[in-house]
Amino acid sequence: MDRILLIRYGEIGLKGQNRTFFEDALLRNIERVLQNVTSSKESIRVRKSQGRLFVTGVTLNNEKDLIRAISKVPGVVGVSPAVSVENDIDLIIHAAVCLMQEAIDGTVEMKKAVPVRADVNPTMPTFRVSTKRPNKNFPMTSPDVNQKIGNAILQNMPKLSVDLHNPDIVLHIEIRDQRTYLYAYEAKGPGGLPIGVSGKGTVLLSGGIDSPVSAYMAMKRGVDICALHFWSYPITGERSKEKVVDICKVLTQFDPDLRLYIAPFTEIQTNIIKDCPETYRITIMRRMMMRVATSFCKQTGSQAIFTGESLGQVASQTLESLTVIEEAAGFPILRPLICFDKTEIVSKSREIGTYDISCQPYEDCCSVFVPKHPVTRPTVKEAAAAERKLNIDELVNRCVLEIQEVSVL
Amino acid sequence: MGKISKESRDYVYMDNSSTTKPFTEVIQGMSFVQENLYGNPSSLYSFGLESESLIRHAREEVAYLIGADTNEVYFTSGGTEANNWALFGTLRAYEGSKRHIVVSCIEHPSISATADYLKHAGFEVSFVPVDKQGLLDPQDIVASIRPDTCLVSVMLVQNEVGTIEPCKDIGQLLSHMGTRRPQFHVDAVQGFGRLEIDVKAWGIDLLTMSSHKIHGPKGVGALFVRKGTPIKPLMFGGGQERGLRSGTENVAGIHGFGIACKLCKSNMKETEANLHRLKQKLIRGITSVFPDAVFNGAGPEASSPHIVNFSFPGFRGETIVYGLEQRGVLVSTGSACSSRKKEPSPVLLAMGKTRDEAWSAIRFSMSRFTEDADVETTILALQDCLKELEPWRKKTT
């Protein structure tokens, strides 16, 4: 009886001829994540077989850590602690009884909350056996297996009872060509696509609530993200940069190779204050950010700029503003949150785990220089006139030259 | 000497009211204790007795610095605990027979937040105002005392602006009140080890001290409790510190605290005179590089020589802190404890400063390690920083 993890992925399975490409990417990504949770001594292997990924080398010690790490990887729909045995009904019965005992003892977490120890609590957990038999050479049919295993479990654990419609525990049995797999619990993964399959992108990460969510959503659609933060030292301090580093740390759960770059932005902002009309400050600042980001994308091979903008949230996020900002960018600006309500974004950010960091009260570069009455319906023509005095190319080039990578670890 | 190294870069440390660099002797002494004398002072064997005798020596040093008897000093985890203890402990000792306390409106948060809580919990608190220099009028204190007042708590040196409160005068006025006299607590965290203190002559019952403000370790402080003062413990347990402060003693920390006291005492007068000189130099420098700067605090006769506070109207204090950091000078806005809050300093507002002045205040605080060159570097850095930030300055009316 071997302990393994069984990883399910959804959408990837549908991608026809590209399937191998997607599966290989997911496998690589899972291996990268596992490097961070396992010691080199452990012989943990990931391999693919028949539309699933299998992790071998699992022990009772590392099982929980492995499941937690794998359940964060984009592309994973679910991960289950499982056991595998040879295709022999006696061995299958033995494994089924052991697995159910573990489920009852709480060694394996269960799909629904059930009392940890059935013998202490009078309410009795219910179960159902669900067998699949892709290996038609196996001498018994699925219903026969269900019945036989169910009986064996009831004999060994008289406190359990069967409920076919709404059981506390579903014991899955898959009889495949080489071996049979059994599992009773599945941890949900994020779903989506493996990072890397959709190309590269740059996310503008401010430290606020929205942009980390935007980064996460891009990752979930398979984008290999690098993060760019505009830092206005000394208008804002070291701590506001640390905040972005902390946010990136959280995001490395999903992409362990996430990289963060800091663009010094004070000079550009100072020039905007000096040379541009106050009402257009934010519009021009966003346009300058897009120009810097465009140049950065070219250097890093990014194909799109991701932002946390949401329609109508602030003056710079009206359709008119977004149009004028977009005009300054040389790559598509993608806005995963464009039609999300603030409350939806907040709950997503809590889910991801970045909310508490985003709410720390350090100033970010936007909140310092906001005018009293920013323009809400800017036009490209007026914006161009408003930034006429700026030496745009020189400012952008200088900023890009000084972009530095910061370690997220 | 006033320089510290961070990532192989030298900083001029002008934030000594937040905390100070420990004396080398303190670090060595503590390290010896941690390594060799880790016995529990309450143990019966002689290994524990050695720890106990270290604590006794430290207690003597602390007591000596404030003119107290050795057994009137009780070690705590720091100034905040001592302040909390003074307030809670006194009110508990009176068991509801007296339910009113008097504090100034410019206290450190470890007093003001405790007082706010007590008010919320049903006790009565009077907050006594200060003048534009941050000075209390002793008569105002006396006027707020009622028959049910059990405690007056006043700080010795204001931690943001450096004003020295007339604790001696207050103590003497109180001593004429006879049986109506409340207990007198002084939060001396910013003055202790820097200024002469005499608890007996000043008529003080309770006095708070902290170790890390005088080049000792963090995590240690003490409360002076005059013999016979009614007070109940804040911490109950194994009965350490003669039953008034339970918990296994922080032997190494207390030892380090004692060493720091001894070293501070050795040349206190010279240090004070030198700091007065540096303070004047800094004040002159700041007003010459930025004539719009607004001085916060009192004149040299009524303020501590180690704290200088200025407002830079139109700027954000935080931004100046970062700008100076960029230029290798470390300062703070108000007290470090309130630096992370979004509200401007309540102390400056209580002194009648405008919100803009309160927002833009910077505290420069020096120590015995500060040198002329540090003051000069600070002034130059400030000039450069304000020049660069000029476009970001809000035009004030």
C-alpha cells in the first residue's frame, strides 16, 4: 500500500493537441513549488498518467505540507491524498478499510465536517463507495466492488452507516491498468491554467488592495507575471516598498519564481507637479507609468500590462480616463478587475491572503499627490497639451535605466 | 561616535528619544551573564544566588541615580509597564475609596492611553492643559485635585518636544496639602539618567524609568515606589520583587540596566552641558537653512538638552524623515510610538500648534555620543532635503 497524491486538472484536459504542452507546464510548476516544501533527502516524484498527475514519495509527515502547496498551483483543480495497491480485491478491501479508519480518526481531512472520533460523538458518519473501472480486465464490475467494499467497511466499523445520496465521506476507488487508487478527500485547487502557457506579462503593483488581485487573476490564466512597483522615495518610505515585497511573498505561493522590480518615480512626479496643470496630474502620472511599463515590457519580453483598475472606482478609472491612459501604452493594458465591485475585490484579496498587508497604513505613491478636483473626463488632446512641457523621453529613459530587481525571498 | 552602520553605510543617529545605542560595557556584561549566570535568582543553590546578587547591585545603581533607597526600586519590563502599574496599582490600592486621577494632556501614550481606558472603565480622570511651550502650571495641577483624587501623574521631560515639567514645584505644592495629598507619580523616562533627579527632595511617590533610553538594553525598566506608598501589583505570580512584580527576573537585562546607570551617572553634568551647546548649534543651523521653520518647545532653561523639535509648514513630516534617511540622517516625527498613526501629534495640538504644524513636525534627539560633526551633517542634509522637496510643499495660507 503506497501513499500518493492524486492531482486533478480541468481545462487542460480539453486542449486537444496542446494537451501535452499544458500538462508538462503544470508538472514543471508543481515540481518547482515542491522544491520549496521538501528537503532534498525526500524522494518525491511527480509523473503524469492517464489525465492525472501522481505524486509519489508521500509520507504521513509531509502529506499535509505537500497538499497545501499543490493546492495553490494554478491549473490544479483538486488534490487528494490517496493510496495505491495492486489490482487484487483483497488488497483493495484492506486499503479501503485503512483509509476509512484514517478518515474517521481525522488523519485524512474529510469533505464535510464530521466528528473526529466516531466513538465519542453519538452522531454516526455516513459514507458511500464510488468505484470507477477503466480497466475492463478486472474481474468484478463497479457495482459489485462498491457492494463488497461497503460490506467490508461496515463489518470492520459498525458505527458507520451508508448514505448513497448525501454521505459525509465518499470513498473513491479507481481500478486502472497497473494499479488501483483509493481516496476519500479532495483539497480544492485554484483551477485555471498552468503559469507560463499564456505567455509573459507585467503587472503594475501599487501595494493597494486591487493590484495583487489582478496579478493573481493573470497568474491563474497562465500568465508568467513580473511585478513592477513605482516607488516615490523619499515621499514614501522604505516601509511602503517592504509592503509590496510582502505582497509578492504571498503571491509566490502561486508562482515561486515571481520577480519584483522597483522603478524610482519621484523625479517624474516632481516634474509633473512643476510643469503640468493640477487637474491632469493623475492622468499624466498614469500615462507616464504606462510609458515606463512599455519600455520595461520590451526589455523583459512581456506581451501585456496588467493593472488593478476597476471601472468608476476613482477619477482616473472612468472610460474617458482609461482611454487617455491607454493611448500612452505600447502594449495592451489588461484589467482583470474592470467590472468587479470593491466588495468583490476585497473578498478575493482576503482569499488570496494579501488583504491584511494591503491595508497597512503606509502611503503609496498615488495618495500623496492627488489634486482636490482631478479631471474625470480627460481627452487625449488635452492630456498631450498638459504634458507638453515635460521632457517625456528623457524622463522615461532615466526611470527605466534605474529600475532594479528586489529579492522577494 | 553618533554614527551607526546599516548595510555598510554610515548613518547619523539623531533619534535618541526613541531608543539609544547600548554602551559596549552593557553588551559585554549582558553577554557574560547570558552565557555564565543563567541561574534563576529564586533558586536555593549558590548558582541562583549569584544572579540574585547581580540584581541587588543593579538595584543600587538605579536607586543611586534618583536619590532613592535601594529597596524602593522595582524592576519591570520597561517604561510602559511601570506607567501602567503606577496608574492601575494606585487605583487598586484605594479599592474604590478614591476614584479620581489627574494627568497632564501631553503624556506619553503609556499614560494617556491607560488614562483613557480608566475613564472608559468608570474612573474619573482630569487632563491638565499646557501652555504654548508645553509647560504645565503647578497651580493648575493643584486646582484639579479633589477630595477623591488618589494620584497625580506628570512626566518629567516631554518626549516629543523636550519641555521639562516643573515636577519639583508640583511635588512641593502637594506636600503642603496634608491629609488630602494624593500620590505623586512622575514618568521620568526621558529625563532619567540625563538630568538630576531627587525623589526625596521633590516629594515623589512613584517614578518611572527605562533602560533603553540611557544606552541600556530594551525590555527593562523600573518603578520607584517610595516606602509606604499604597500600591497593588499589576502582575501576580511567584512573588518576585518583594511580591509587587512577579515573573522570573530578566537578570541579564537588569544587569545591563545597572551598568548603563553607572556610566550615565559618571559624567552626567559634562554631558548635559555639551548637549546644551549642541542643541543651540542645531537650532541656529535649522533656522538659518529654513527660516520658515517653527520651533516647538521651551527655552533652554525649561527644556531637555537632548531634544529639538521643529515644524516645517507645508511639508509632510514623514517625507522629511525619508528624505533625511536618504541622506544618512535618522530622525522621527513626534514620538516613534505615534509615528505610525495617521493622526498628527496630540501633544503638539495640545500646545496650540496648527494641524499643519503638527503634521510637519520633526524631532531631532541627541545623546552623549552625538558630536559636532553629526549636528553639521544633519543641518546640511536638512537643507538639501528641503530644497529637493520644495515642489511637494503645500502652499499654506
